[in-house]
Amino acid sequence: MAGKGISGGIAAGIAGCVLGGVLAVQAAILAAGPVRAQEPAPEPAPEPVTRAGYFYIGGRYQKLGDKTVMVGQMFVQSRAPARITQPYPVVMVHGLAQTGVNYLATADGRPGWVQRFVEKGYQVYVVDQVGRGRSGTNPEVYGPYDRLGTRGLEKTYTAPEVYDLFPQAKLHTQWPGGPGVQGNAGFDQFFASQVPFLANSQQTEELVDPALVALLEKIGPAILLTHGQGALFGWAASDARPDLVKAHVTVEPNGPPFFDVQFRGGKEFWEKSGDGRARAYGLTRMPLTFDPPVRAPEDLIVAQQAKGADKGADSKVPEGQIRCWLQAEPARTLPNLAKVPTAVVTAEASFHATYDACTAAFLTQAGAKPDAIRLADQGLRGNGHMVMLETNSDAVADAVAAWLGTRVK
């Protein structure tokens, strides 16, 4: 009996200890609050992305026989960084026979100027000229079209060193994979991007000028970056709305003032193309705002630079350049263009190296005071006309952006 009492006491003690422990654990749980499932670790923040889109500007319906079509519309592609850090967007306008594809990537597959400027914090808009590319072609409305062949592009755009038609041509080294001729992979890609363009050059200005102004009025103040033929529309927009053009960077602008030239090689390497003025108002075929006003193109009296140094050493035409056609003195001014900070960008080995100085001189004579960005002076050697597609395209874009950083407030 005594043994049984001892066993019962031990069992009762153990049970009491267990119950006390359970109660202690329950008390701790109650004190800590309800049990929650373990929350997953937060996901890392997503990498910044660009925003892309497109729209059309301008355009109107027109009856064409038994159908209604749209004419005058311009395609606009947009790209923006996740965070825009620059105060004004850049509007990129392409040149003759091209589309906005020129700015999207290089012919050998590297990112293009759109990406470069987006990385610098700019919103970018890229257009296709009215009547061309993604803006839509329509011979029924716009009339005849023309297009460039391989030989024409090779001579002046991509392989001038092969043809040697002007003194700077032999300096060309920057086309991807060697001379840009048929069979070069980069040239083949570039040529595949060529499109028909309106044969009537003045009609092109009549169509694109209002569309580009309408784009500026839609997006607000912006920087214009034009190439080649695109300069025609840049001058017109700067003249019409200098309040909306915060800067105009014109890469190898259509020129020289007043007349076209053609190249034939040798010592006398150039000649004027025809007797009629290619650009009646110096920079453009369409009227600009001159002071005193110009009622007709004939009001602009043209004088060509003299041969030699008949008026002193400063008047001598540098070797490898044409003799410019400028206004006869006293020259009329271009007050609206004078309000817009402007840079003329010239490549070392381009045919533009023979006459971009004439465009700058015309603007200076008219009071516009453009800056000249000669790529060779910045250590960027061997470039031809299509600088945005060549092997050092990023460095050229950086030179443009550096100028904008000093001139755009």
C-alpha cells in the first residue's frame, strides 16, 4: 500500500509539471499574439524601362475619285526613359531617301541615336517625312516618286573613298566592315532601308513644313536634330515658331545656299548643277522671314565668292571647299532664325566638308551666328555623311549632346 502511494504521488507530480508547462507555453503564445504565416521577401525593384509609342500628326481627308483618302499625315515614333531628366525632347528628322529607321539602330546592328539620347534622359520623337515610309506613299495624291540606286549612295554616302570625287573622300574610314559598297553586309542592310521619295522637292517642303510645326505645337518646346534634307524643314520650323525650337542641330544640312553642286574629281572637283536656284531663299525653297521683307526670290541678290584673295587673305577660299553663294551686301537678316541656337555638324570625309562652311557663312551673314561642330576638330576622324550609322556613331551623338548641354537652357 505504501509503495502504491509513492507511485501515485510521483505520477501526480509529473502530470502537474506537464500541465504547468503547457499552461506556460499557452500563456506565451497569448502574449505574443496570433500566429502569422511567414511573409515572402520583397521582390527586387524592376530595372528601369523605356516607354515607346507612336502617333500621326496632321493629315486631312480628301476625295479621290470614288473613295476618300487621307493626305498630309506624318508618322511620329516616340521613346522615353523611365525617368525624363532633360527639359526638352529631341525631334529627329531624317534626310533624302531615308526614314526614321536611320536613328533606331545602325546597319551593323548596334543601338542607334534614339537609344543613346534616351539613355541621356531625353524623350525622343522620330518622324517619317510626309508621303514616305510609315507616313504612307500615295502617287495618286502626291505625284511621281524617285529613288536612289546603289551607285549614287556609294559615291557620296557610304564609300566616297572608292570614287574619290572630292578632296576629303579619301579620308573616309568609318563605314562598318570597310567601304560601304554593294556586298558589304552593312551597306546591304542600309540599302534595304531605302524608300521612294517625292520627285518634287518643293512639294516635299510644302507637305513636311506644316506637319513638323504641328508636331511642335502638340508636344511643346523641343530640340530639332535634322540630317541632310531634313534641315529644310528644321529651318522652316525655326523660322515659323522660334519660341518652340530651343535648339536646332543640323547634321550636314542640305546645301550649299542657293545652288546645288556636283562632284567630278580632279583639281577642279566641283561644278554648279544647272542655272536655276535649287533653294530660292538660300536655305529653303519655301519663303523665310527676312528683314527687310522679301516679296519674291528675286529680291535676294546672290553674289559668289571671288577666286583668289582679291579682297585680302581672309576672302580666299580654303583648299577643298567650293566658292560660296551668299547674299550681296547689304544682306537681309533672318531675325527668327537668329533667336534659335544652331549648330552645323560636319564630318571630315563627307562631301559636306566642301560646303557646310557656306551654310554657316550664309546664316552668319543673316545674323544667326551658328556654331560649327567639325567632328575632326573633336578627334572624330574619317566620318562620311551617314554619321549616325558609322562605327563611332555613339561618340558623334555624345558630341552633339555635349553641345546641347552648353547651349540649351
